[in-house]
Amino acid sequence: MISNIMKDNLLYLETWMAYNPKLREQLSIENTILTCKINNQLESIDIKNFYLPEMLYNEEFRKEVANELEAEDLFQIIKIYIQTKEIEEQEKKELQKASIIKNIEIKKEKNIEFLVITDHLGKKYRYDTEDNEKIIQIYNEMKQKKEIVTLKELGSVIQNGI
């Protein structure tokens, strides 16, 4: 049974080939595998999990695919699109497993200052350092660049930057 994603993918590929017949000379699709003849060799990529019509959000791509785009170029764009989506999905999975920092504060116990880092699950981590303010500054800088900072990311920056 063919998925709705693949139905749309096939529809769009057929439409692109109708507008640009040169594509049909080098591109073919069998089941979920898109194949392109590049330098007399076949390259293939599975497109079953990726919604190719999303690529049409790019206006320049829409113009090119209809008229001027070569089959090899289209195949490489699709390949990069799919690889990018795979990387994004992997990063999302890793982020879901990671401890996201919700708060960092300096505590003092027996005249010893240390950091207490609280993650999104409420778990607290103690970090002993002489550079408490510096660590908080690094965290705030990271948080300004992107909303979510994980313990692993902060640890990596601390390890490589101080």
C-alpha cells in the first residue's frame, strides 16, 4: 500500500517531469526509490519518508524546476533536502533525551560557593568551580543565541572554553 506522502511525491515528480521533459531522461522512480543517471552511473535515494512538495516553499526552486533544472541538479537537491531532514530529526531525538537547563544559581554551603544547575525535569546538579560567574555568563550567552541549552552543550563549552 502506498502512503499519502508517496502519492504526493509521485504526483509532484510527474508534474515536474511534465513541465521539464529533460528530467524524465535521467530520473526514474520505482516504489519509493528515486534513481538518477549521473555520469553513466545510477544513484538512488529512498524518498518514502520525506514530503518533497515542501521544497516548493522555496520560490527560486519552483522557478528552476519548471524550466531549467537538470535532472542531476534536481536529484542532488532532493538528496540534500532528505539528508538535512534526517539530521534535523536526529537532532530532535537527541534533544528529547538531553537534560535541558532551566536554571543556574550560585549556592553557598560552609563558606564554599558552587553552582546548582536545575534541568527541565527538576533534577539538580552540583558543579564546583572557582569561576561561578563565568559559567553563568557563558550559559546566558548560549541562551541568547538559542532558547534551549542542554547540560551536554554547556559542559562541552566549559570544557573547551575555560
